[in-house]
Amino acid sequence: MNASMTATETPRTRITWDYAPAPESSDHVRLRDAYGLFIGGEFVDPRDGRRVASINPASEEPVAEVAFAGEADVAAAVEAARAAQPKWARLPGRERAKYLFRVARLIQERARELAVVESIDGGKPIRESRDVDIPLAAAHFFYYAGWADKLQYGVAGRKSKPYGVVGQIVPWNFPLLMAAWKLAPALACGNAAVLKPAETTPLTALLLAEIFQEAEVPAGVANIVPGDGIAGAALVRSEVDKVAFTGSTAVGKDIQAALAGRGVGLTLELGGKSANIVFEDAAIDQAVEGIVQGIFFNQGHVCCAGSRLLVQESVAEEVTAKLWERMRLLRVGDPLDKNTDVGAINSAEQLERIEALVAAGEQEGAVRRSIACELPERGWWFAPTIFTDVAPAHRIAVEEIFGPVVSVLTFRTQAEAIEKANNSPYGLAAGIWTDKGSKAFEVAGALKAGVIWQNTYNKFDPTAAFGGYKESGFGREGGAGGLRPYLRVS
């Protein structure tokens, strides 16, 4: 007994809390064993493509067999879109809106199923699929349905007409949400579309094709052709009128070069190395939560992730200490467990890239700390990691890691924070943490980034435009600005 206790006191029992497993059921999921290409309103066998199993990154087990499009398949999809587009464009806007409203409602009705499939196919935690990806996908269809009969107000009253047939290529980090970002405004404006989902995460796009069938969207208006780089290159070089691409900067540059001189419209939403800036007058505990949300959401598989953490020197020690303690509470594991904070890395190739850049950070002298956690034996996993003593020239401070890794740099003055934040070839997003509104506006005005959050991070809304500058691309998605890339304005 402790000497300070009286004879009548007894020691209190120490309680250690832990989480019981809380797996989301997949019994309601209605996946087919095999999927064809969605062309002309029907699922069809590939003409010159092949069939590939989509793999669950948490278990390395096949989920469903998916047809990958070849050049002839892409050409057939573009032809189907070309045949359907004039009649779709002639529909009154309010009629096109009805179809988009139906799609949005059906996404809501199948939300639980779509969330589970998104987590199985992509590796992200079910809480994120359930609470972010699927609701936002439905919201984008609702939002652009509302614009379909008001397009003139979105282009300042000027005359406009749809591009015609648009080719759209989306990445693997937000498969259904990125499809909604692109398809909803394109269809609302009277275009027909050919969408190529990412090769590692095609399944929710194919479920979206089923939703288009159920909503009775006219055949050929929306075509979905999964595939790898061969299909993407074929789509870019096909007879489309406009290309919209979200993905890596390297591929974006190749697409821009391939379209040069062809008169084809182009929007690019590419990579980022976004700065998350914490000033000494910030609410530190709130900022720490925002830092965690900014970099560990979706395993860091976010183009606008706050992967460069800039902290004012006077609070750097406090911020990094509290961030580390918060990181140690993150739970890594089964994406279908509702307690999971960080799920599986999307593919073996992406895991290799993360590991290579983390190794480079250590070799260049930065100090690495990764949380201690038991990782599953199968699947692809990486523990949340923080680097301190990072120099602006280190690869981990320059290159996009696209994983759960944050690099901490410090600054003394507001001017230095702005200079370091802008010292990047990218310009997609940024975060500012301060209690002074005037400082937030001054810094935001000086940052070269397309989206800037104050005292929050990774907040998205269909009414707000999203896009970047410099090597993060050009064009906007979301909001009224998201209409402009799908209309020829005169």
C-alpha cells in the first residue's frame, strides 16, 4: 500500500480500454463474378481487350473479374457516345435533370453496398467510404441536376453549347467520387461521356453503370470502360471532343502533349505537395486534429494531402509532440472494421513507392518515427509516419509520396512561411491554422494554391470549385466553375 494512503483506503483498479472488432457486414453486397464493359447502355464482352481480376488490397484476394478495354473497345464506346449525344443535348435541361436526380437517389439507396465495395476494392476505411465518398458522390449528382436547366447563369448569360463527346479518366484513390465529379457536370451540360476508371479500383464505377441502367439513362450517354494505360491512351487519342483527367503530373503532361494542336478541350487535376501551415497563435489541439485529417485520411492517398507540415518555431516542439501522441492512437487494419483509421495501401506498386521515398528521407538525414502497430500478414500496409529535421531540398519535402507520411519543416516569420509553402512545383491546396482572420486572409492571398482551408482541412462540397495551378493542373471541378470545362462558350 502507498504510504500516503490511510488504512481504510484501497488502491483503485487501473482500467485499460480497447476496441472490440466492429466489422461491417458484406452480406448485402451484390457483386457479380465477372463484369463486361458498359457500352451503349449494356454490359458487353471486350472486342480486343482482356479480363483481369480486381484485387482486395487488404487481403490480396480477387474480388471480381473485370473486362479491360482495348483500342477497339474504346472506339466502340466513343461511337456509342457520339450516336447518343445529339438527342441527349436536345433534351430540355429539366429533363436531363430528372435523370441525374434519379442517379443521385439510387446512389443513396445503394449507399451501404457502394461503401462496402469501395472499401473492399480500394482499401480505405469503411467510415470514410460511408461518411464521405458515397454521400459526396450523390451530392454531386444532385447539385448538377439543379444546374441542368440554368446553364446560362453559370456562364454569365453567354451563349453556350456542350462539347459533344468527352473522355474522362479517374484515379484509384476516390473511384466513385471522382466519377461523380466528372460525369455529373458533363451530363448536365448535354455531353455524352466515356469514363475510364482506374485499373485497380473499377468496381464502384461498374455498379454506377448498373445505376445508370436502373435510372433509364439513355443508352450511350454514359459509357464505362475499365482498363489500364492502354485504354487510357486509346481514349486520349480517340475522336473525343474534350478530355478530363485526374491523376499523376507525369501522365498529365503526356496527355497534354498528345492533344497539342488537335483542338480538343482539356482539364487536368494532377498531383500536389500541399503545405499545412501552423502559426503560433493557432488552437494547437484543433490544429493537430486537422493535421491528422489532412495527411492520414485515406492512407494519405489524396492529391491535396497536407504532406508538408510547416510549423512556427515557437510552437514546433509542442505541435510535433502532440501530433506524435495523437498518431499513436491511430488504428491500422481491416478497412471493413468501423474502428479502423488507416486502411490498406491501394497496391503493391504504391507501397513500393512509399517505402522508397521514406528510405530516401532517412538517407538524407531526416528523423523518422513510425507508430508501433501490428500489421496484417497479408495485404499491403504502411504505418503512419512523421519526419522531423526535414530540409526543403529533401525528396520527402519535394516529391508527392501519396501515403501516410508527413514531413515537418519550421519557419520563423509569416513571410518565411509563405516562401516555403510556395517553394514547390505544385499548387493544389494549402491549410492555414491561426486565430487571426486578417493573417489568414493575407497568407491565403499570397499562397499559390487552388484551394486553401482555414482552421480545417480536406473539407469538400459540390458547390465549391476545386483545382490547382502550376504542375497541379488547370481547370476546375465542382461549383458553377465546374460547368465551364464542359461547355463551348461564345
